[in-house]
Amino acid sequence: MSQPARVIVGISGASGAAIGLRVLERLAETGRIESHLVISPAAERTLAAEIGPAASARARELASCCHDHRDIGASIASGSFRTAGMIVAPCSIRSLCAIAYGQLDDLLARAADVQLKERRRLVLLVRESPLHLGHLRAMAQVTEYGAIVAPPVPAFYLQPRDIAAIVDQIALRAIGLLDLGPAGPAAAEWTGERG
């Protein structure tokens, strides 16, 4: 029997914490993906404010393995720990800049840096608006390193019925960017204009 695909999920302190939680739910639903979770201290606060006081505990129970954000010696901090990639959802500007400029003093930034150095997929759902030039330069920097910057933009052409549908589509699109093949859940695809 083959080992399940491993995916690291980072949740940082930007607004949009429901997306990170939905990524974990979708990965858990497959039964074929081992998820490794890192939650920043600011994300703990955002999860509670945006979803509720039990959201952080829910994220931890969905993950196959949880890592303390301070533990830079965790398994996911090493390139020898093979993964299919990492999703940071949402990705705060602080986390983006830490990754872009090598400020690797916490596990979220260190694990992201490992994905880049090992040429693995790193998907950053950068959540900020409007953007100033420093933000754009940090996005360009991580893109040059090989990251995928994917702001959590709704696919209105799918005519989502509610916020939950928007969150689900963004989470599925982020997972799809890891190219997990049949192991991963898939977002709805555009099939062309009707009529």
C-alpha cells in the first residue's frame, strides 16, 4: 500500500480564516491525504473572531498532525520530509514578507521556505487590499522563487449561492494548484459559455 500524499496547511492571521479551515475539511474528506497544520498566533485570534471560539480546535482535529508554530525543528522544517506541497490560507502580508525575504523565525515561514528550496508547490492565498508597492514586490519575489500567489478571488461565473460556496470554491482551487491528481478534490471547472 502506498503512503498517502502529504500536504502542509498554514493558517496565518489575515482575514479569511474560513478558507484555511475549508482546505483542511476538503483534504480530510478524501481519506487519502495526510495534512500537517501550522497555525500562527494571529490566526488563532482571527479564527475565533471570524468563525467562533471552537474554530481553532476544529482545525486541529481535522489535521492529521499539528505542529507548534515555534517548533522550527518539526518534521515539516526539513527538506527530507517529503510533501506534495503547502498551502497558506489565508496568507497575511507578514507571512508573505517573511517567506519572500527569508525571515524564517517561525515554523510557518520555515516550512514554506523548505517547499521553495525543494522545488515543491507553495500556494499563498495572499489576503490584503489595497496593495502598496512593497506588497507587490514581495509577491513578485516569492513568485520568482517558485511560489504561486493566488489571492482568494471568488469565481462569480459559477454563480455561487452563498459565502460558503465561495469559500469552498477558493479552497478547492488552492488544493488543485498542488496538482495532487486523483487523490485531491477538484474545483468546478469552467466549461465554456452556454447559449
